[in-house]
Amino acid sequence: MEKEYILIAEQGLHARPATNFVRFISSLPYSVYLIYKDFVADAKSIMAIMSIGLSKDSVFKIRIESENPDHLKQVDQYLKENHLV
């Protein structure tokens, strides 16, 4: 399953929000990927997330390896609660 988002955070996905995002994603029992342009990053890897360099208004996708729609809702809720999307 995957969903497309637009990053609304003024500073983009810089060090602190990227670290918090990776911590949250790492706590999930399924694989999560962040897709930006042609790059697919393991969302549990801070190095992969930081190397993408998402800035404000970047369009990206989150892909999860799960068929449970509640799992995608968990990620969606995190992004919204933390004012990333």
C-alpha cells in the first residue's frame, strides 16, 4: 500500500524531524519506504532519509509492506500530528 503526500514543514525534513520520524517508523512491525522521485529509501534508516533531502513542497510517497489499512493510517496520523503533511 502507498499514499502520496506533500511536505508542508517550512524547514523540510531536516535533522530533528527526520530523526523523530525514523524513531517512530522503526517502532512499527512492518517495512516502510519513503519514495521521492526515483529514490526509494528505507524509512527506518536515518542516513537514507537524510540523503533524500526533502524540502518544503516536495511530493513524496510512503509505501508500507502490509495489507492492513490501519498500518498506513498509523503513518498518516504521525505525519499529520507532527505537521509534516
